[in-house]
Amino acid sequence: MLFQLGDNPLYDYTRKDFRPRIFVCGQESELSDVGSNGDTELLTVVFQPYAAKTFFNMPMNLIYKQRIDVNDLDDNELKNLATRVANEKSADNGIRLIEDFMCQRLNHITDYHLKRITAVVRDIVINPDHSLMDFSDIACLSPKQLSRVFMETVGASPKVLSRIVRVRKALFLLRSNLYSLSQISYKCGFTDSSHMNKEFKIFTNCTPMEYLCNYQLDRDPYSEYIFASSDTFEM
């Protein structure tokens, strides 16, 4: 979920369109190149893969690969939050409003399958090469049931999320500068370095070597998800 506080709209060069000022974004599985024609200030709420549905009370597969303007959602409380945050002059005050809104919604979580999907997502982070049957056993659901519930909760299939996690894990290990490309491809569950190169390019628009050469690894922003989960898989 993204709140833009500045007056300069974000332009999505990939989709050739301006992004809404305040929107909810579904699970992404491809590169998105975004820019602004001037200074802008953004507040972004990033959910764990299994968490967004508990806050928005709708199947997440409905917004897969989409960015939905908050005003187009049937959620008056969220619309009210968007208005209040947009009118705030201080980012700190905006953050407090968002936190209060999230805390209130946490008190009403009733998702029956949440623990099952949470367990599967955690296993994907550790073992992204596991099969659907492996995930099905963890969730105590049939493969067909798991696929349906997973799509509704996460917004993407277990296979797609596994691909995303493999690339994120590769990004994290590349930045550590401790392993060769062959070692990274093995640790991340790719069949070989060629497979890793192909998947890496789909998600980042460059190969692992191009990424190492073109980005300042100690400065450029990147997802903290794998870093925060790094103690759950063998380094």
C-alpha cells in the first residue's frame, strides 16, 4: 500500500501510465520501472505475503499484478484513512495514522487458514525448491485446496511466490559477496546458473553479473524481506 504525499505523480515507464496517488498493490511478479518529474515523498506499507488479506478482507488474487486506487475499493474506513494521510503535512503524523488504522484491524482477524498459509510461506523462504505436494503436507490441505486458499491469501500461486523468493534470496547472497554464482544458484534452489540468470533477468531486467557491476551494493535500496529472514536458512 502506497501513500504519495508530494505533488509530483509517479510515472510507471513499464506500463506507460501514472500511478494513483494512494493505492493498494497486489503481488508483483515482474519488473516495474517508476520515476517522478520532481521531488516527492512516499509512505509505503509492505505486508508479509500472507498478511494483506487480513487487513483488506478480500481475495488477494483479485488484485494480482494490479495497483488499485483506494477510492475504487469498497472500504470506507480505508478511504477515510487515505484522505487524512493525504492532508497531513508531516510524514510522522501520516505514519501514526496508518499504524493506528492497522492496529484497529488487527483486532478483527478471523482468517481460518492464516496459520496454514503462514507455515507454507515460511517454508518457501527456507526451501523455495519444494514442490506443491511438500507445501500441501505442511498445510494439511490437498494440493487443490492449498492452491485455492493460497491464491486468495497471498495473491499468487505457491510456484510464483517460490520464484520470487528464489530471486530475492539470490539478491541477498549476491550482496554478501561471499559466494560464487554457482554456489548461489545451488543455495537458492535453481537448477543451474543458466536457470538463475534467466529468472534473475525476468525480475530485475539484468543478469546477476550486470547487477553486480551496475549497482552500489552498499547503498542501493533493496528488499529487506530475505535479510530479515536470513536466520531461517543456512548460510
